[in-house]
Amino acid sequence: MALKIGVGKSDFEALHKSDNYYVDKTEILYELVEETDNQVTLFTRPRRFGKTLMMSMVQNFFSIRKDSRDLFEGLKITEHKEFCQKWMNQYPVLFISFKDVEADHFHEAYDMLLYRLSEVCIELADIVTFDKADPEDKAVFARLKSKSAREYEVKNSLKTIMRILRIIRLSSGGEGEYIYRNQ
């Protein structure tokens, strides 16, 4: 079977499962966690250079909402067995792409931003744990979800969502347990 070049594909799972060429960059996951002391990593590349694909790979690896063992099987990262056991699918992940938030006028772009933030809140609603979250954060999350957030709440939305995600509920049979992750 001849492999194809998948131009414009930004979903790691879809690309990896397709008959497209794929350059295995999964080793960067290990390097970022184990070989750096960064609190923040910024991926800068020109347009159409795979930034969203890279972030999709990161999401698929770390997201607690996925079971990615089969997806990463045979890729470079799986050579680090202890690392994969400790990190793969163990954390809530906030993945937001703003690549489609563009418009000719500010208010149109702002509306698109509100819509994208609302989508993120809707996607996260099933794992967000509110009982231990700050009441103000809960209210802001609800306004973001309903696209009625105030401008200053939109500006600080990522901080708010991350504070809420810091407390997640993992089901482990019965009641489960609360895990605080301050990564």
C-alpha cells in the first residue's frame, strides 16, 4: 500500500491511523517532561508547520479522557515504559486551538473567541469537578460555557479553567478519589 502525504491534517489520532507518512516526534514528550525544567514551553513554527498536530499529540498522550496505549504503540515514546506508565492518560488537558478564530473586524473575532471558549467548556463539563472549586470560578465557567462572560473573564478564562481542572474526580469503582494536580 502506498503512503500518502497528509497535507493540512492537524489531528494526531486521525493522521496516525491513516495511510499517511508520519515522522515520529513522540520523543519530545519525554524530553519536555524529563529533560527540561520548563514551566512553560512555547512551540513557534511558521504557518502550516505542524503546531496544532504537535499539540494534538500532547493531548492524546496526557489526557485522562483517552486511552492512548494502542495509538502510541510502536512509536518512540513507548521505549520509555516507566514514563508512559506514569504520565500517559493521567492528567486533565486543556487543548485550545485558535487557528480558526479570525475575522476582518475585532467584534467578529471576539465573538468567535467566545464561541471557541464555550466549546471548550462544553467539552470539559463532564470531567470538571465543581464541589471543591471556588464559587466564583464556577460562575465564570458557566458564563464562558453560555457565551455570556464579561470581557475581563474572557481575558482570564484560561486561568479560571485551569484552576477548575486542577481538581479532578477519578472514578475508581465506588466513590473514587479526589486528586489534586498542580502541574
